[in-house]
Amino acid sequence: MTDTLQHLSQQQREFAKERDWEQFHSPKNLASALIVEAGELLEHFQWMTEAQSRTLSPEKRDAVGSEIADVLLYLVQLSNVLGIDPVKAAQAKILVNAQKYPADLAKGSSKKYDEL
């Protein structure tokens, strides 16, 4: 990765401030925009087989990258507005998931934690 999430977060704050867009960036609006962008990301994979989704053309990969960027940017903005450090939140979630999905029980399985 070429940049830090903290720097990206600062860039997003400045970008919104320069355009006076903070007024529109309520948690509800940002969460809604995040879901819209996630849907646009998913649209690129609609009707593909598993194998096709693993071997994207360069053009499709670029388009998917653009949607990934949109999703990330809205997630960063939502984190900013709520004062949540997404890296710390993700690290805490990994610890929770490690408890829910012990490697010796979950390895090679797609079952939900309550089915292991």
C-alpha cells in the first residue's frame, strides 16, 4: 500500500471542507452512500462464475479498483464523522473473530461460528 489510512483520512476531510460538503456528511448519508458504492462494486461481478471473478481483464480490474476506492473513501469519511479509528476497530474485530472461529475448528470450513 502506498499511503497511510491516516493520511487518506486527512485528505478526505480537506476535500470535503474545500467544497463545503460536511453539511451533507451525516452518518446516515455516508452509510447510505457506502452501500450504494458497494452495490456498484458488486455489479461488476454480477453473472460471473467464481473462476471469471478471479481472472478479470485489465479494463475490468481498473473499473473494480475505482469502485473499491469509492467504498474505501466513504468508509473513511464515515469513520471521520463518527470519530472511529477503522484500523483499531478492525484489529479488535479480528480478535473477536479469532475467538468465534478457532483455527482448529474453522480451518477449511465455511460454516458460521455457531455451527462449528
